[in-house]
Amino acid sequence: MDRLTSFGNDPFDKPPCLGCSSYLVEPYVKCAECGPSPFVLCLQCFTRGYEYKKHQSDHKYEIMTSDFPVLEPGWTAQEEMALLEAVMDCGFGNWQDVAYQMRTKTKEECEGHYMKNFINNPLFASTLLSRRQVEEARTPDTAIPFKPCDDPPRPSFDSQLSRDMAGYMPARADFMEEFDNYAEWDLKDIDFVDDDSDILHALKIAVVDIYHSRLKERQRRKKIIRDHGLINLRKFQILERRYPKLVQDLYDAMRRFARVMGPLEHDKFIEAHALEFELRREIHRLQEYRREGIQSFCGAKVYEQVKQAREDERNKRNMLCEVLQYIHDGRACQQWLHKQAAIDAGITPTITTITTSGRRSAPPLNLTGLPGTEKLNEREKELCQVVRLVPGAYLEYKQALLNECQRQGGLRLAQARSLIKIDVNKTRKIYDFLIKEGYINKL
């Protein structure tokens, strides 16, 4: 006699008896020869030898019952199913309600049995572990900076690590703010009802399809970020700096194509171009040696030393020319020359404070050939040279201040600064010059 599980705990879930049409109560009998639809009889009809159409009383049969232990003695298969259904209805941990729904076990018995056989069962744990190992073996290695573990890092919201990770939460393998973060707003008010017209129903379906495409784009972008290790941006930038400048420029230009390449293929592509740049630089260096008539590595070493010394000397001359061009104070120039001589001699230069000259002033503006210069008098030309203001701009500012002064009968410095959007010191000099020359007057 085979003992099999029933169709459910509720008798209304079982098919009725084909003999008396009553609801079946375990145990009941199922014919092993009639099919494909099950031919079931209650025990009363079975003892009377009920026969119907092709079913004969001498057919082989099976006793259908769930009154047998499955995981441990004292718990029948029917009680196991009732426990799982009660946990699903009441929630995990709500053992008082689970026991009340089962009615045959206490809450301590329900909790102990569930934790022992469904949570801490070593058979289930080994099965899950083997499945995880299979998945890890199937998934290729990526550049994710945080590997899955039992206790991943949980940086606080305002920490430096959280900012470097761009809001990535390793414990959830998710971001605090997703791409297209408000995609669900267009879908929250949609409700499918029976009286919708065909056009309205098709429109709602189209909105749902659009939402699915936006979700796919979100997952695609997240996969690119995870695969290429872009979560920890600072770590990614540190890895980029190990390349020379030409390779870094190539890296920036080719980053947009990383979405169509895997992380390993993209890194190999960059490394191959870095090697190409190294080879090209070495070829140019050897070609330079050949042009200079160098035929040995010893000569090449001497040539590099002489070339470097020549470059340093040229840089010093260029620096001196720039300093002499912009420094008009003789004492400051002399001090700079003494400092450079001390540096060349290997002596630590002594820093002296220059008290006679304050902030370095720019040289006067050369007005030769500038438009509007012929419209200025000598004093205005001198002002434009000192203030370093082109004549055309000065004439525009002067006319604006004159118009405002005539309209109000006078002009204050604050009003002049609101009219002329340039450096406040230049505005003050222009304002004082116009007051002194009598073009405008104060309020």
C-alpha cells in the first residue's frame, strides 16, 4: 500500500467520490489502473465494491493519506503542509498566530520544528552552498570592488567612502538614487478596468512597455558600472594615473566605447595601445640617435645628459627673460638674480623682504593703433594707459556716466559701480577722474 500526500488540507480541495459524490476524507482510495483522470472512492464505496464504466472492483488501488511522518516523528505530512501555509499567511516569527491557525501544535513546537527543519537544516544548507558555488563558477570575474560576503561594508551616508562610491550600497548591491529615478511615477496611476476602450487599453499597454524599456536601460547602465569597476571612482582614477599622458587621453576618448566591450577586452585594448605608444617613443628616440650620428649605447647616454643640461639652461634663460619683461623694480630684479645664483651654487638662498615696492604693478597699456585713441585728450590717454582700459570701452563708460549724471543731477560712486560692471578699483579711478575734470558732479 503506497502512502501519498493528499491534495490539500481543505476537504473542498479534493475531488469528490465518484461513487456517492461526497467530499473525500483521508484516507481514501485511488484506482491505479484507471486514468488519466484520477478515479477516487471513499472507503464506504470501496468496501461495497463499487464499479463504474471501465473501473472494476479487482483493479489495483492506492491508499491516499498524509498521516505519516516526513521530516521527524510526531509531525505528519499534513501538519507539515499546514505549518508552511500558516507561516506564509501569518509571517515568519509570528508563532502565536501560526499555532492558533494549526490548532494541533503549540507555538514553541511550531517555532522549534520550523527552525530545525527549514532554516537550520544541514541538507538544505549544503544544497544552497553547492548552488552558489555553481553560480560563481559560471559567472566570470569582473572589476567589482566589493565582492559578495556575509558582512559587506556599510558606509554612513555622509562619509568619504560613501561619496567615493557614488551612493552605492554594498549590503543591498544597489544605489541610493537610480538612473531615471522617477520612472515609476508615470505608471503609478494606471489601472486596468474592464470597461476600458480598445484605444485606452492599448495606450496603457504602451505606457507599461515604455516603463519596461526604462527599467532595462537602468539595469544596463548598472551592469556597465559594476563590470568596469566604476563604483569606486577614486580607485578608478588612481589606476588611470599609472598610464602616460598620451594613454590617459586615449583612455578618456575611448571610455564611451566601454559599454560595447567587456571589462577585460577594454583593459586589453588600452594596454595594447599603451605598448604601442612605448614602442613609437622608442623608435623616435633611436631615429634621433641615428640622425645625430650616435652608434653606441655609451654615446647615447652621454648625448642624453648633454641634451638635458642644454634644456635646463634654455629654461633658465626663458625664465629670466620673462622676469625681466614684467619686473620693473631694480631691487626686486637684483634680489631674484642673487637668489638664482645661490641656487645654482648649491647654497640655500636667504629671503629678504622688499619694503620699497609693494604689489607688482602691470606695465602701462600701449594705445598705439587702438580704435578711439584719437578721440581722447592727453589726460584721458594717460588714464587709459594707467588703468589699462581700451579707448573704446572708456568712451562707452564715460557716456553712460554722463547720461546718468544729467538724468539725476549728480552721481554717486555706488551708482557708477552699478552701471560699469568692471573691476571696482578701475571704476573708482574713472569716477574720480571725471569728477576732477568736471564732467560729472557728486550728489
